[in-house]
Amino acid sequence: MTQCHRPPQFSLATSMWGEVPTTSLAETLSDVTAANFEAIELWPPLCPLFSDKMRTNAREAFARTNVRPDTMHAPLTSTVKLSAVEELDRRLAVYEVAAWLSPFADLGGDVVVIHLTGADFSDEASHGINVETAVDAARRSLDELYTIADRLGLRIACENLMERGTPRPLCRMEQLRAFVDPYPATVGICLDTGHAVVNGLNPASEARAAGDRLIATHLQDTDGIDDRHWVPGAGRINWDELVSALHEIDYTGKWTFELSARDSDPASVASAAMQVALVWSGQGSVDSADFSRRAD
């Protein structure tokens, strides 16, 4: 008997249009709809939502295009360090992330992706107890954020991050799964495929390790050397294996492409991503997908 899989639902991260408001949300959504995506992962710097007018404009833009802001990436500013061992720094980081939760919920969002630990770990600064202290700080930050998110009807997805040769904790799925397991089901995991490969891991195995805690994805290809954010098929990831793993664990979240356009046209990269999506959903052929397109 042929096994029936849940049809994937695809999304596109607006990070491709930049982390600063160099283009309007309406223009970005126009590119998104032209590529036939119906959902996005919102990166806050693209669309400030703190005023009533900004939120109204954003709601109208989403209504006009029928695009859903399904996920949002929490801010990645230099002050957002949820694992900061200095309590004031940690609380300021929580405040900065929490400030976006209500506006995102107001847009009908679902999942907020967060980075639990910063990238500032070093062998000199993070031996032994310092790493444990950072993990404890990250847990206290997550305690506060998920409580707020839960009241707003939002879920939190903790992303696997890159070690880059440091003792940075919670980068591997086995550690991340153990970290989130004590929390309710509204706290889950986001799998970034490029991060997994740069860490020397197999994204398919990482997906299986996340299991039913996997509620978000960042699908991007890489050469394994750096965080490239290429269109799937342009790097070294075995995408057939990953797609099979996502079906195997009955993944129900969005299949979100988190790509980089760099010097390319974001609209053309979005179109290439949709060609890949069509292949994965059985509506296109490998020949029709521009797997050679790299986003740098």
C-alpha cells in the first residue's frame, strides 16, 4: 500500500529582502504572491509594528495579497542575548523580543522563532560552569517568553544554531530536544538545515531527533563551510532524505525557505524556491527546478 503524506505547506522568509526597511512590506508581499507563496516568515525590521497605524497598514497589506504571516523571526540585534549571564542584559533581551509578540499575534501569526544562545561563546570565556550558567539563563528567558506567547495564542520555536568551533550550547538537536521537552507543546523546535550541516550533522537525522517537537523549519542549502542560505539543490544537502524524514515524523508546520538574495533579485530567488516546492509537492519535475541558482 502506498503511504499517503500530508501535503507540504510552503512559506518564504522575508529576510531575503533585508533586515532594514529598504523596501515596503507591500512591495515585498507583491514579490511573494508573484512567486505563488501564500505564507511568509516575517522578519521584524522589515515591517515595524509598534504603532496602530503601522499595524493597520500591515493588516491591509496582508488582506490585499491573501498572504499569511505564519511565523516570525525574533529580532537579532546585538542586544538580544537571551542567554546573557548578566541579569540586566538578559531581561532587556526578553523585553526586546516580547515587544514583538502582541503585534505579531494581532496580525494572526502562529510561531515565533528565537535564538536561545548568542554567538559570543569562546574557549576562554565559556568553560564548564559558564556554559551551564548560560543555559540556565536561556531557560529563564524561555520561561518568561513562552508564558507571554501562550497568553497571546502564539507558539515558540527554538532554533538549532551554529557552534562555529565554540562550546556554544543547544546547537545540536539532541540537546535542544532535551531542553524543550519539559515545556508544553506550545514550545517547540525550528530546524535550520544549513546550520545543521555547518555543525557537521545530517539535517534528516536532526529532523528525526526533533520529532514531534519540530514546529518550524528554515530550509536552505550550503556547502558546509558557512551559512550560505542557497536555494535547495545548490549545495550539498541530500534533500530527498530530508523530505522523507519530514514526512516520516509527520511534520505539520510550514516548510519555510530562508534564503539570501545578496546581489540577486529577491523575486527571482523566490521563484526558484517555488520551483523546488513544486517538485517536493509532486507538482513539478526536477528538470523544471533551477537547482543551479545560488543566492550569492
